[in-house]
Amino acid sequence: MRAARVEWRLFVSMLANLIGALLAFSYFRFIDDMALGRPGGEHGTITFFLAGLLTLLVIGAAWATHWARPLVRVRAGSKDADDWREARRRAVQLPYMMTLITACGWAMAGLIWGVFEPLAQGRFVPTQALRQIFGITFVAGPVSTAFVFFGTERLWRKELPTFFPEGDVSTVTGVVKLRVRARLLVIFLMLGTVPLSLLGVMAYRRALRLLESDPAAAARLVDNMLVTIVFIVAVGVVSAIGLAVFVAHSVAAPLRDLQTAMGRVEQGDLQARCPVVGNDELGTVAEGFNRMVVGLREREFLRETFGKYVSPEVRDEILSGRLSLEGQAREVTILFADLRDFTPWVEATDPRDVVRELNGYFTEMNEAIRRHRGLVLQFIGDEIEAVFGAPVADPTHAEMALRAALEMRERLSRLNAERQRAAKPPLRHGIGIHTGRVLAGNIGSAERLSYALVGDPVNLASRIQDLNKQFGSDILVSGTTRTLLDGRFVLSPLPAVRVKGSTVELEIYRLA
């Protein structure tokens, strides 16, 4: 069935030759009727006409069918790589090949009825032969050929994507490329030269007859000339309109498809594709558009994936290029969170359950941190390291860190309520918050980088988190962080402590 569709489209496209046949008949009937010379017998003329027409049809059909065999095999379901390679090459060239077959057919028609028929009937006259060749090959032929090309191209555009599902028409090399500019130029020249040629031949023939005619015959010739002019104008206008419609469609249809695809992308549909229906500039634009959409799709995937690690605000700043991830010294607030009694829990629980429940805990804590413009730098075993105020500067970084910690406490409480209903032991964690000046930026090897903080405040925040075990608390805040708050948080002072790695005692506060 699919193979038959290819052959049917080829047959339909060749019907445009009927226009040329009508034009040739009209030319010899109304414009240059003397080109036919004296008939050699009606029976012989009809026989020769049918024989010549059948010969042209057989040759054209055999040529087109033989040439289209790779296309037919692929449409019939062939998976052979060579068939596909050749079919793709010929699929791009099909309108040009049908045009070539048509042009050759009209050239042969000029020879058959301009030379071979007069020779066979013994009435060959060189001047009449030239006029017949001119009328058949150079008047009717170009118009038919143009209609065949644009008609085939229009029909074939529906089949071409079958051979190029990825729209990669430009990857086929060694094929004819008819640029839009050249296409329009050829058609405009044809629409201008063919009617002028007809008028020129008609005026010349009528002028010769006027010189040889008596006054009465001359008057009839003038009247007949008016009818002929009207006929030429009518045929010229119809042909011009037909070709103009085909040409306009050949340019406007791909642009309309592109406009539709652009509208879908504008509405957020990144699965939109523009059909690639040729290897000219319009096809190149369509391919470029499809590549652009693929890039947008990849960028959106990266955006969504990146958004799982940072807040939407941070993600958008980084992807827009407005934010540098090179090393910068800035004041930030650091938060560390660590699960209590993690090792005994792991030893007493199935590993798959540990991973699943740990991921659920991290998901809740990460969401709390992101909601308050924080960035989770890393998950280290059962520990979370997060920063507020980097990479996007935030003057309220200390406040945001405490609000995140309070929401983490609330989320853990809800999580434990679910665990209690499932007869699972509750989870406990400790959170330490400290503010200081650090070096923030991309750190790592040439193959892999991660956004990290370097500086003593990072170590102090981790030590403060560990002090929760000593004080039996769940959220501890350093005195440095407290100085940046506006008093809206309830902070209870605890005895100053000296942590490992520090030479001074730290002020510590419990967050109620």
C-alpha cells in the first residue's frame, strides 16, 4: 500500500503534461497553424500520433519506475541500509528527476512531430519542422515542466518526512539544490518570455499573411488576430495564476509550518517540530529551528535537573549568566544538620529501607532549605551542609537560615508522626548555624567541579552542630549569627564553649 502511494504520486504529478498538450494544440490551432503543413492523411496522422504518444508514455513511465525503485522498496518496508541510503538521496532529488523526465519527453515530442512524422509522410520542410519544434518543445514544454516540478514538489512534501524522520535532509550530499531565488527567477522569466514569444510569432505570421491577402481576407485576418490575442492573454493569465499559486505555496507552506511550530514553542511546547520538506534555504531554516528546539529542550532539562539541587532563584541566576561561580569572598550563614544514632539504625535496618527512608528525610530537609533561599552544598552520609547568602547574595541570610532550621524541625516532626504510625522508631537530628566570611566558588578537578565553601566558619558550623549532643538540643546558633538577627527569634544563651580547632570560646544559643 505504501509503495503504491509513491507510484500514485508520480503518476498524478505527470498529469500536468496535459496542460502542455492543451497549450500545444492551441498554439498550432490559433497561432501557427501553418507549421503543421499539409496533412498526409487523417488515418496516418492519428496512427502516428497514437504511436508517438504511446512511445513517450512507455519511455517516461519505465524511466520513472526504474529510477524510483529504491523509494518503492523502502516504502514497502525494506530495512536494508543500502536501500535506505539510496532512497534518501533519491527522495531529495525526486521533483528534479520528474522535471528532467518531463523536459526530455517534450524534447522528444518536438522531434517526433516536428521531424520524424513529416519524414515518415514525405512532407518534411525544415522551416515547418523548426516551427513545430518551437511550439512543442519551447512553448508547451517549459510550462508543462514547471507545473510538473511544482506539482511533484507539493505532493512529495507529504512523503519526504518518511525518509527523513529526523529532518536531516541537509546531510544528503551530491544532490541538486534549487535555491528559492533561482526558483522565483526562472518562473518570472518564463511568465514573461513565453507570452511575448507567442505574441511575436503570431504577429509575424499574421503580418506575412496580410502582405499576401486581398482586402477582404486582410480584414478577416485582423478580426481573427483580435480573437487570438484574447486567447493568448487568457491562456497566459491562467498559466500565470496557476504557476503563481504553485510558487507561492512552495514558499509560503514551509514558512507557515515554521510559524506554527514557533507558536507552539512560544506556548511552552518544546516537543514541537517543523517539517523539513526540501534542501533549499527553507529546509535549512526548518532544520535550524529543529536544532534550536532540541537545544532548548536540553537546556530545559538541565534547568529542571539543576533545580533539584538549588532553589529556582539560584538556578535562574546561574543559567542566565548573571552569576559568576568563580571564587568570591563573602559573608554567609552556614547550616549543618546531622542525624542522631545513625549507625545503630543502619545496623538494625534493611539496607534498602535505609536508603529509601534516608532519601525521604533528605527530600524534606532539602525542601525546607530551598524554600528559604538556601543551597544544599552536599549530603555527607547522614549529614547535610547548606549555605545561605551564596552564590546569590542575600542580606537576610542569617534570618533565612534560622527560618529554614525551624521548618526542618517541623518537617521532621511530621515525618516522625508517619513513622510512628508505621511502628518505626523516630529520627532525631542536630542542627548547627554559624555566620562568617568564607571563600565560595567552584572547586575540584578539571573533570569535575562542585560549588563549595572554604574557610574556618565552615568548620565552626560543623562543630556547633556536634554540640547538640552535649546540650541535649536540636538547633544551636552561634553568637556571630545572633548579632545579625532582629530579635524575632527566641534564643536561649548557653555556656560559652571552646570547640576543637578554635582558640577562643564561642557564644552558643539554643533556638526555641
